[in-house]
Amino acid sequence: MMFRRRFSDLVARQLDVFAVDEADGLLAEVHETKARYDRADRSEAEEAYGDYVDVVDAVRDALADMRDRFARTLEDDAVEEYEAVFERAAMRRWRWLG
């Protein structure tokens, strides 16, 4: 349980840093492409949705890179638990990742 709380606090800080760093980047792009998709007429909806999915995938990749870089610094027996805490926290924070 000690690791879980420590990882939870750590992951929350990591996600806070990501949110600040990407506020005008990837995260803004997610909101922009989602709004464009929501406004798209039928003939443009498929392309707009594809653009949205591409940006969400880019956020997933950036978060996975952050997670994996830190995981490489951990002892082998802690990696799985850290990754699980990271994934849960990211999904809670940005539900559109799911």
C-alpha cells in the first residue's frame, strides 16, 4: 500500500506537468479537433473524426513515453504497479483516452 500512495502522488504530479506542458499543444488540439468533429456536417464528419482520433493517439503516445521513461528507473518488481497507477490516473483525468 505504501507504494500505491507514493505512486499515486507521483503520477498526479507527472500528469499535472503534462497538462501544463501540453495545455497549448496536444491537449488544446484534442479539444479543437473534437469541437470541429461535433460541428462537422455529415460529409465532413468522417474526416473530422479521424483527425480527432489521430490527436488522441498522439496524446496516448506522449503519455506512454512519459510513463515508460520513468518506469525504466524503477526496480523490476515496482514497474507493473507504477504502470497500472499511471494508466488509471490518466484515464480518470482524460476520459476521452478510453
